[in-house]
Amino acid sequence: MDWTDLIDTAFDVAGNSSSSTRAEALRTVEASVAPDEKPVASTAGRHPDHFRKGVLVLTTHRLLFLKDGKPPVPVPLSAVTDATVTKSRINGEVLLVIALTGSHRFEDVVKAEVFAEQVRAAARLAREAAQRSQAAAPAAAPSSGADLLDQLERLAALHGAGALTDEEFSRAKQRLIG
């Protein structure tokens, strides 16, 4: 799958046939692609701040939300600690992505459970790659404890602010530590 296929598939699912919107989304993604970043999956969903559906794009490095030429909402996969799906009568299937950078909620997600599993798997691979690269750089090893402490402090701040429930905080902390 290449970037064009990924964007086209997602916009088809979202019901947006505008070729200019697709082209703009493709330019936005391709402009910020890392050299070794590859497309993984895509689906459609709504960000709570937007009325119409946009596109969720999963890559080997990040999760992006693209909508009508607005700047993408990026979530680095190495920071993702959990992805869960709930169902609501009003908002359909709701995907909640918990990351060290914050909590991200996407509503009315198409095939949310399948996409959440893909996010969890890609996040696990991204964390493992980050750990391998840290292990390969011996000079960076002493700071890994400080990095873990920083990440735990961010999780605690999210929990204290009410962005994470006790259960979500506990799961995210366990994934970080274990």
C-alpha cells in the first residue's frame, strides 16, 4: 500500500469524494513523512472539535487525523500507551488513544475495533524500535531513567487533570514500566 492508496481508501470510507481535499491531504502527509515511515492503515472518523468526518491515518511512526485542509493532529506512536473502543448511541464507535502527549478521542470511527488493534500493534512496534535505538546508543543510556520519570510525570498530570480515568492511568503506567 502506498500513500495515495491509503488516503484514497480513507476518504472513500469517509464519504468525501473531493479530489482537491484528497490531494491536499496527500501533500500534507507526504511533506512530513520520515525517510523510513511507511503507511499502515486508514479509516474515517470525527474529531470531537469537528462536525464532519475526517481521515485517521496510521503509519509506522504516528497516527494522524486529517480534515479539510486543517493542520493534521499527530500522535507519535512511541508515546501511545493504549487504544480502546467504546460504543455510544450518539457518537457511534469511539476510539480513545491514550498517549504520553495526551488523550485523543475520535468519534464515529469506521471499523474502530480493527483500527484500534492496528494502533496497538503499531505502537508496540514503535516502542520496541525506540528501545532498540536507545540500547544501541550507550551515551543515551543514563538518561533513560530520567525519560521514564518524565513520562510517568506526564501520565500523572493527565490523570490529575481528569484526562485519564484511574483504570486508564493504571494500564498506561503498567505498559510504561513493564
